[in-house]
Amino acid sequence: MKKIQLHHTPKITFLLAVVIIFGVSVNIDLNLQGIIKTTLLVEQSLTIEHKLDETASLVNDAETGPRGFVITGNEVFLKPYYDALSSKDGIIPHVQELRRLTSNDPHQLQLLNKLEPLVYKKLDFMKNVVETRRNLGFKAAKELIETDIGRKVMIEVRQYLTEMHNYESMLLLQRSNDSSTSTQETMFAMFLGLGSGFSLLLFTIFVVNREVNLRKRAEDELLQLNNELNVRIDTRVEELRKSEEAFRLMVESVNDYAIIMLGPKGTILSWNIGAEVLNGYKDKEIIGEHFSRLFTEPDTRSGKPALLLKTAAENGKVKDEGWRVRKNGTQFWADVVITAIYDDKHLLTGFAKVSHDVTERMKNEQRIVNLSRMYATLAQINETLVRVRDKKSLFQNICSIAVKSGKFGMAWIGKLDLETGIVTPTFVNRAVQNTIPLPIININAPPYNNDIIGAALTTGNVTSSKNIQTDPAMKHWRDVAIEGGFQSAASVPFRENGVISGLLTLYAYENDFFIDPEITLLKEIGGDISFSLDSLGLVELQKKTAESLLQSEMHFKEMFEKHSAIMIVIDPVTGFILEANSAATTFYGWSLKEMQQMRIFDINTLPPDKITDAIKQTETGEKNYFIFRHRRADGSIRDVEAYSRTIVTSGKPALYTIIHDISERTHYEITNELHIKLLEMVESHSIEELLQLTLDEAERLTESSIGFFHFVDKDQKNLSLQAWSTNTEKNMCKAVGEGTHYALDSAGVWADAARAGKALIHNDYATIQNRKGMPEGHAEVIREVVVPVLRGNKVVAILGVGNKKSLYDELDVKWVTLVADIAWDIVAKKIGEEDRKILEAQKYAIENLAMHDSLTGLPNRRLLSEQINMTISLCRRNSTMAAVMLLDLDKFKPVNDAFGHEVGDLLLIEVANRALDILQRGSDTLARLGGDEFVVLLPQIEEISQAEAIAEKIRYALVQPFEIQGHHLNISCSIGIAIFPEHGDEEIALIKNADKAMYVSKNNGRNQISVFKESAEY
């Protein structure tokens, strides 16, 4: 039995060895296949990363080339752009190659599908830029670039290239890890099969070592690429740091605008001097705080600061106007723009917040709105007074008009019982129905004897409460005010037959609504209601008896004469003025006797036929409300509203007309329209056009015929003429115009406003002592008003108008000052914007010109160095060659000596153009080192003969005669060639060896080509 076991032991051992060897071999074979597969995938990932880098470089070339062309107009700069469009080595073939390499990767294909249309869109945009520069010039091309379309598309292209690169890097790392895992498994199998055969071990070690070396080589190449990328990033960071420092200095010098940098969550990071002036905080007091500290408590509670940041982050920018709080607790109305800031990966890094105090503008605009509401209310109430024939309808219409046209929250009319002092709210109109009823009021008992209703009925004057919520006398009205949302109120008493009989009470949603101008209009409304009630009473009396009619007419005449409203009676047939009350004679400046000798045609500025039409419309009842321009005795023109109706006096029909002076309202409307129109024009019109429009409106407001606008320099020593009005320029003045500079201390009396810092009126210009003569062609000045524009404690501009037919007064100063302030705010902002654009254009030009030769537009030594180092990196990665040629002109110095440097410069430009015509590939570079030395860089060549062939074409092209400014010039060139990596593996060595080879050509008789040789003696 033992024999049998011994007999079979070798077989069993052999079979066992065979099984072990076979199993180990199968295991090793499977692991080797995994290593080979992962190695191929690693190589594929490296190739894809390389293609992505080349694509990014080509896209950059496609953008930087046209930008150089836009600045200089030199077609040479388009060479990289055309190379990027090449059908052989351009962007499109690279994208197609990427599609082939990533055909088995759905994720990369999805990103590539998004990238490809963006690349086409970017190329189309740059093509449009080139065509626009070529056909329409620099300005049009610059405006096209500033649309930001190209930059946004470029950001997206870089984003997708980066995303694809990052994804491929992740795959590379994963595949490298897989390769490492397979290697470990193979080593384990080798140890298990160590006893099965030494040869199997050697084979496995050989395979594993080979694969490890391949992976190490790939990792070394990846490390080299990362190092190059880090160098480029460090360079760009330093450039951005310098740019940021320049921007910081510019921002910190701005005084009129608060410029604040915020972190992503709203923390204040920086704070310029304008922010300190506007908000009252020193930078050390506020930096690090959240910017919500600048908001009012209601805004903070409502979450407005966070909402603004969210909106800015989502939309890129957000605009806002609202109340802000200073350090001392005072509030101001701010115009705010918050812009989101992103890094090159489109990640939010913070916000830029720019604020400007527009409290005065807001108050002026609100004042115009309030006055417009009051004028609209007055106009419609007066129209109702003329039309309505009974008290009930009159009171109902007045309350309705106040709510609908006046935009008041509530209006009510109460009748007063003089014996009891009881006021019963009889007619009420509310914007929104309230549940709290109005009480019956006893003005003889608390609390109503102390509020605005008791005061109005007791004194007969318009009485108001600026803030119902805080006014102690209005405490009993707070529930009504709170429910309706009312903030202020006014009571307007009216009379019947000279006795106070009731009042109109108005409630407004705004605080401080009822101030002096509104109170004046309310007094006029009360007077008009009183007059209408008396008129209605007179009508009722006329129906009774002739005696009552006679008494009524007498009463009417008395009331007509003493009424504060301007009233005239006109003969509709002849147009003569029959009667005028004392208010009319005071307003127009003529006596009653003088006015009765005048016709309405002498006062109204309309043509006679238009005035006749208005009289007919009044007689027929077709129309009884008109807006006219009336002339006064002093020559001034006033805008008026006229309410007319036909009455019978002394048995004859006459036109009874109530006149309201609406010049102030019209002036507010004109200034408001000017403000809106200037804002609409600011982007599309020049500063001179904006100022001329302003002067035209200033002339219109003051009835002037001359207008001028001067800027005052920051040193307060000089001023310059910026604009004339249209009428001055065309019809009045032929003197030196726009841009004329004056020394302030030697300018005439018209500049006293700038020297004194206040408005000045010269109503008798000819009698002014020490006045200076006018320049030739200057219009004669009869009278003038000049106002300064003040910002802080400095005069920044002056605006003047002249030659009004009547005397200037303080009202003219008021309107000219308002117009000047409106124009300056808009023009100053436009000047700042234009200065910013000029600085950007200059920076853009400097950055591009710093990399190019100023004469030929070719890359200079700095840009050439970057190109050579980039070429060396690509050649190392792809194991290819590159050539550097140094080209020096022969017989160039005699040309300079004989014909001058101008001809020499033109010759160098033509040499560059001929050499560029020879270089057909987009990757080839021609650079100028200085003087008559040029360098040609040929990347990715397969053999030295390629470089020699191109050098021969350049040599032959430069031997051909040149025609420069009528001179027939003959030169040649000597060329030296150095090859990477054979003649040097870094930039300095290649340039140095190419220079040595070039001197061999010089020494051998010039007009030759030499390739560097290590064995040669130099």
C-alpha cells in the first residue's frame, strides 16, 4: 500500500504543481490585463487633459488676437485668431478629437455638448468684433466688447473646460489607484506561485516593473503640468493684486458716494471716505459689522438686508431706494446699488455696495407730487363750483374729488350750528370703507375744542396736524387714523354770507403733508367754496324778486371786489374788460381804469382767433376751463387757469372768469419733465447736449433769451464754458464757444456768483461799475441772473440766464437754482462714468501694448519668452521638436544713415509683414527683439529640414527689393537656427545657440542660413 502511495506521489505532486502554476498563471494573467487596461485609460486621460489645455490655449489666442487688432487696427494681431480657426490645428479639430476620445464617457460627452455651441458662439462673437473694427472703427468695436457678451461666453467656456479637466483628473486618480491595486494583487499572486517556477516570477516582475514605470512617467508629466499651472496662477494673482490696489486707491478717494465692500453674508470688509461722510462711522468702528446696522429697525425686522443680498446674488445686481440710519440716529433717503462679485470659477466672493444721499431729490419730487395733487384737486373743485347748481351735489362732488383726484384717504364736510357749536359730518367719502363712524362734534367742549376742527371753526383759518399719531390735540382721532392709515390732516373752514358755516376736513397718508404751499391752496379752496355758496345763495335769491336780484347783484359786486381770487368780467362781443376786482388789478399791475380800456386780447398771449374760439366755447357751454399765458404790466408772463361762465349783468351777457396763477405748478412740472428727460437722455447724448437742454428749459422758465453753463475747476481758480442755450448759440452770440477757459479772478461780473458762492441778480447790467467789455460777437446783455451749483463748501458750476423782458427776482433764482442742481447731479454722474470708461480703455491698451512691439505690433521679448516656454512644455509632453530662428537684417544701418529713421521704421514694418506671410501655421510666432533683430518660433516640427525650408522662404522674401516712400531699397538677412531639444532644453540656451548660428551666417558672407552645431567653434 505504501508503494502505491509512493508510486503516485510524483504524479500527484506534478499535478498539484501544474494546478498551482495554472491557477497562479490565470490569476496573474487577469491582473496583468487589468493593469494594461487601466494604463491605457490613464494614457487616454492624459491625452484628454492635454487636448483640453490646447483647446483653452487656442480659445485664449482667438480672443487676445482680435483685442490687439481692436486697439491698434494692425492685421498682424489677427494671426493667432486665424490660426485658432484653422481647419487642421485649430479649435474645431481639437473639439472633434475630444469628442472621439470621450465617446465612451457619457458625462464628458454631456459637458462637451454644452461646450461646443459656446465655442462656436465665442468664435462668431470675435468674428463680429473683427468685422466691426474693420468696418466701423475702434469705438464701435469697443462698445461691442463692452456689451460683456464675449466675456460671459468666455467664462462659460472656461467653466466647462475646467469641469471636464477636473473630471478627467478625478478619473486619472481613480485609474491610477486601480492600477496600483492590480499591481498589489499581481505581487500577491507572484508570491503564491514562487515555488512553481523562478521563470514565472521573473516574467511577472518584468511586467509589473514595466507598468509601474509607465504609471510613474504619467504621474511625473501630470506633476510638471501642475507646476506650470501654479506658476501661471501666481503670476495672475500678482497682477490682480496690483489692479486691486489701484482700484482701492481710486475708491477711497471718492467723497460723494459711499462705496462699501461686503462679504458673502453681508459683513462689511472695506469702507471708503464717502461712506464715512454719509453714514458717520469711522472704518474701524464699522468694519466687521453686518451692513444691516445701516438700515432702519422696520427694514431690519422685515429681513430687507438679507433679501437685497439674495436678489443681488441671483440677478447679479439689485437697485434700491429707502431710508438709512446714520451713526447719530438721523435718517436719509439713499439710492443704493448692490453688485454681486464672483471669482473666475463663478463662486460668490462678496458684494460691492454703492450708496448716494438723494434725500433732497426725494423731498423735491415728493413736494412736486403733493403740489400736483393739490392743484388737480383745486382745478376740479373749481370746475365743479362753476358747473354745480345745488349745495348737496356741490359737497358730494368736493369730497369725491378730494379722494379720487387728490388721493386723500378720507374727506368729509360738516355743517356748523352756530348756536350749539355742534358739527355734524354730513358728506363723507373714503378711499377704503372704515368700520369706525365719525362722531358728532361739539367745538365748545373738550376734546374737540382743542383739535384742528375746533381751531379752524373758531379762528376761520386753515388748521392742520402734521402727525396725528404724535399730536396730543388729536389723541381722540387716533383710532380713526390708525384704521385708515392716515398720518396728517387739515380742516378748511368755509363761509356763507361772510359767516363760518362749516368745514372740509382732509386726511393724508403722509406725515407733514400740509405745509405752507398746500395750506395756501387749501385757503384758496375754502375761499372758492365760500364764493360758490354765496353764488348759489344769490341764484336762489334771484328767483324770488327783482328787488332781491338787485340786492344780490350789489352783494355780488361787493363780494366780487373784495374776494381774494382774481376775477374779471369780459364783454364776449368786443373782448373789452368790463370789471376787474382788486385781486386782479394787484396781479396784473394795471389800475381798474386802465384795465377797462383794455381787451382780453391785450393780456392773453394766444393769437386773436384762438381767444375768440375760447369765448365761443364758453358761451355755448362746450367748455369753461382753460389754461392760458397772461401778460402783466411789468412785461412778465404768467401761466394761469381760467374758469369762465356766462352771466347777465345790466341786462347784457358777460363772461365771468376766475383766474388762478399756476406758474409755480407749471414750473414744477417743467423741472420734473426736465429731470425725467435728462435721465432718459444721459446714456445716449453728450454732456453738451444735456446742458443745452437744461439751459433751454431755464430760459423757458424765466422768459430769458440767453443762457450759459460754466464748470468751476476743483482748485476754484479757473472755469470753463461748457454750453450755450440753443437760442444763444444760433441767434444771439458768435463769440468763442464751448471749452473756453477763464481765470476766475479775471472774469467779468457774471462770475461773481462763483466768487461769492451765492446767486446774483444784475437787473441793470449797463450801470454796473468795473464791468468788463464783452468779446467780439458776444450778445449784448441787458440783465442777468447767475446761480452757483454748490457741493459741500465748493462751487462746482454756475448757470446763468439773461435778457428777460422784465426784472429778475428771487423766484427766477429759485427756478434756475433747481434746474442747475438737477442738471449737475446727472451730468456729474455721467462725467464720472466717462472717466471710468477712459481709464478702463487706457488700462486695456497698456496691458496689451506691454506684450507687443510698439512699432511692428509683433510680440516683444516678454511675450516671446512665454511662447517659447509654453512650446518647450508641449514638446516635452508630446516628445516632439521645435525650432528657434534668430534673424538679423544685413545692410540695414546704411538705410537708416542714408534715408533717416522714418524710412528705416517703415522698412522694419514691411520686413515683419513679409515674414508673417511666410508663417502659415497659427502656432508659429514672429517676434521683434529690438533694432533689426527678429525671432521666429516654430513649435511641433518633425524634422530640421522643415525649419530650414521656412528659413529659406523668409531669406528669399527679404532679398526682393522694397519700395519705401519712393526709395528702392535692397537688403538681405542672416539666419541662425537652434532645435529643441538637440541644441538646448530651455529658453536661454536656444536663443543663445540660435544667435551663435546667426553669426556663422554673418561671418560666411551674410544672406545665409546656418544650423547650430555642437562641434563648431564659435
